[in-house]
Amino acid sequence: MPRSLDGLVFAPVADQAPGQVGVRTRFTYHEEDGRIWAEYAGGDVVRGSLVGTRSGDRLDFRYVQLRLDGSTASGHCASTVVELADGRLRLEESWTWESREGAGTSVVEQLPS
């Protein structure tokens, strides 16, 4: 049985482009019966939410965010959950904006408790 994401806090390992998530962004995940959701904020993101599903070590979700400049953006993300040598979790992500052009990859890691 994969380890639950419920209550875990993640942060990106590197900054993305301006106006997107960065190393100061924090994601707080929740999980119940194959459903996942999270709130996030920090850096250029005032408030963000994601909602989706989990099947084994695969996450599939949509996200929406409000940025400091007052603009909003939304997209789709597919992630793989990987356990690190120290027991923390990493999410290896492939995302695509749906509200504008662009796609990419990113990595977020569980913060130590």
C-alpha cells in the first residue's frame, strides 16, 4: 500500500519561470480514498488549489492559482510519487497550462517534519 500524502507539506526543489511556483511555495496535501487535494501559496502565488485522483504511485490533477499581479492560471498535472532514501517523498511532475500556452516538468519534495 503506497504511503499516504495526507498532511504532508511539499516544496519545489527549484524555481520555475516568474509568476509560477518557486522554492518559497508550500503545498499541503490531503488524501482520502484515492482522492487528493492541496492548498498552496508562497512566492509569486497568493493562493492555489489542486484536486484530483491517485492510483498507486500516480497522481492526476487539475490546478488553479491566483498570482501576486492579480492574474489567474490553471492547468493539468500528472505526477509520480517516489520515496527518497531518507524516507521523504518526492513528486516528479509533468504539467501543462490550460489557461495559456506552455508545459514543463518540476519536482517537489516533502519537507522534513
